[in-house]
Amino acid sequence: MKVLIVASGNSSKVSPFVKEQADSLRKLGCTIDYFLIEGRGIFGYLKNYFLLKKILKKSKRYDLIHAHYGLSGLLAALQPFSPVVITFHGSDVNLNIRNYLLSLFASRLADANIFAHLNLSQSLKYYSDQTHIIPCGIDLDLFRPISKTDARDKLGLDHKSTYVLFSSSFDNKIKNASLAKLAVKHIENTILIELKNYSRKEVSLLLNAADLLLVTSYSETGPLIVKEALACNCPLISTDVGDVRTLIAKTKNCFITKYDAENIASKIDVILKSDRISNGRDRVKHLELDIIGNRVLNIYKRMLV
């Protein structure tokens, strides 16, 4: 089966979770090519439409197109040559009204839709036998527990300091870094690490080296970093966003917190005093890449019947 992945190429590389899923599909026998969209906004994307159409018309060799995010999906769904499945990840539905409306339109044009979380389907009011709820998968070989000592040695981190890993870059406003910074001020000798410009291997090391992961976001769908933290048995604290509450249910040293710095600091203190890892890996084994890849592949097969 030959599949063309359509996704944003503005960062000059494919998003890690898109690439990891595509690699898992390759292992399952799919031939995968990429069409990376360069340009921003509606007009930036539409400039790519004629190039995509030209490629598809010339090649006539793709069984289907799998687009990631609503705007990429809309671009893909407008071409007449190949059936289209779109995966909606969250920001394409929840970020602003423009993204929402474009995603709404794209979802109606697609031959099948995948939603990373049920609430995305509900938000778009899309109910069909071609609706599928499939979260992003996790590379459980990469994201696995190792000793904190080894992880800190590999990253060159001090063994006496307390490290809190923030869930994203500080400049992403929806991640609410100001609250995280304020909370950490309450804990002595604690360093807040910004998750920015790290390789996937380094992220895995950070999750093992840190004392905990901190999520203070205003909004999330199904944050991948939380699932990766659980896969590494990294303790975590999160505001009540997306599916985090469900993911960490009955998980040791993982807490839902209020949007209150003192409340967060008190939970950090609980984790630090326990000096224990979580048992989160058991909660995410069903999200292993090959399992998710097989679920996506089954959708492809259903589309081509």
C-alpha cells in the first residue's frame, strides 16, 4: 500500500509523532512518502495545492493520502485523485475560530477522520462510521525507565540539584509557563528546564533525569509528553487538561493540580519527599507504536475496500 503523508514542513522537518507513526506503518508494509507544506496561513497553504495536484496527477501511484492537522487535511481533501484520511490533533480544532471552521470543513470532505481524543470529534460535531479515536503512539523502546544517575551523567546535570521538566517551550502562551516558574520559586535549589530544541533521545533522558514533569497548560488534548513521561515512570504534576486525569488514574506519584502556585509547590514537595518513581509505564503499554500503527493500517484497509 502506497501512502502520501501531507503535513506542515515549516519547521524544516516532520513532527516527531507524525514521523514515528509513519515509520511504524513502514514496518507494517506500507510505502510512505511525504508532501511537506511550506507556507503559513490559508494563502500560504493554498499555494501548495497546485503542486500537490501536479504530483498526484503525474504519479497516479498513491492508494491514499494521510494528512495531519485540519489545514493540511483541507488542502489534501480538495484534490480529486486519491482518498483522504485526516488526523486532527487538537490545536487545529481548539486554538481559534478560524482553525476550527477550516477543520470543520475539512472533516466533511475527508473519506475518514482520526481524532487524537474523543472531545475533538465532539467539538466538530462529527459522528460517522468513518470516525476513529486513535491517540498518538509512543516509542516504548526509546521512552523507557533508566536510572536517574545514568541519565544525569549523560546530560551533564548536577546530581545534587532538583530538576523539574516543563512540558514545552516557555514562549508557548497556552502552556502557561509563568505559573510553573512561580510554583518552582517556592522550592529551594530547584531548576525548571524548558523543553525546547532537544532531540527525541534527549527528551527521554530528561524524563529520566528530572525529578518530575510539570504541565500547567490552559488547554491540551492528549499531551504526548505526559504519555512519554509515564512510559519512563517519571512522576508528574498536571493541571486538569485533556485526558491527563484518565491517564494518571491509580498511578503513583502523579497528581492533578489547581491553577495555583502554592498548590503545585505542595505537590512537588510530596514527590520530592517520596523520592520514588511512578508506575506509569503500565498505563501506556496499549499506546505502543506498533499497536497504534496497526489501528491506523486497519483504517486504510477499510477505506480501500
